[in-house]
Amino acid sequence: MNKKDRVVMNDDIRAIELRCNVDGGESLGIISTDEAMRKANEMGLDLVLIAPDAKPPVAKIMDYSKFKYQEEKKLKEQRKNQTKIDIKEIKLSVKIAENDVSYKVKHAREFLSEGKHVKFRVFLRGREMAHPEAAKEVLLKIWPMVEDLGTMDKTPRFEGRYYNMYIIPNK
């Protein structure tokens, strides 16, 4: 746990006076730390430092374990609603044969129908780097074969030694 995540509460609070609030909206105003601790103990709750850098620091009287539980519950709910995107990469070369193209396109069509993103990648070797437009032609030849299942997210783009094209599935 790093310094940012650490919560200062109860006896760890070193400030002399605090602006104190009670969970639920009631404000107690600026009171001494001892008095705030006394009030928290009377209520059976914790005194949690919310804004330590404010002048005077702001503290809140609350049930910290309940608060922490609700925060974890929110995070879990957010993670549950997230969708993970799978990107399948299909590697090609400039000198790829026609039957190899159809075989790779068949796999790409399967991936797109499963709802996965597909990244076509043409690697340029040696002297092929002198004519990168040949790699773009390969990708543009593949596009009509898969355009009924997806949309081109990124047009063929030259990146390093690769020509890349991203296709995302239709909804």
C-alpha cells in the first residue's frame, strides 16, 4: 500500500483542530481533534481524515468498514460491466499465395463472427522495404473478403517494418 492509498483515521490524526462532518450531511464546524474523537466514540464510529491538506483539515465521522465495503462493491460492479476486447493478429507477407490468403481470410471471418477484433499485419523483409505499397495492396485485396462482417477501424498504415490494418466486428 503506497502513501496515497493510506487512510489516516482515529488516533493517527495529528492536527490540532478539524473541520468535522458527520456521515449523513450534518456539520459540526471547526472543533478540536480530541472533541471530534469523543463524538466519534459516542456514536460508535470512526473519525476519518478526508482532506489533510485543507486549512483546517477536514475529517468525517463515519463507519469506515461499511464505507470501504461499499467502495469495493462499486469497483466489483464496474469490473463486471467491463468488456474485454480480444485482438487476433493475422500475419501475412508480400509474396503470399492466393490459397494462403483465402485460408487466412477464413480464420479472420471466424474471429469476426465471434466478435473479436482482427489485426492484419504484413511484414516487410529486406528489399521489400523499398516498395511498401506492395504490402498495402495485399491488405486492400483482403478487405473486400471481410467487409461484410466488419468495419475497417484503421486503414492500412505503415508502422516500422509492418503494414497494419485493424478490422472490428459489426454489431
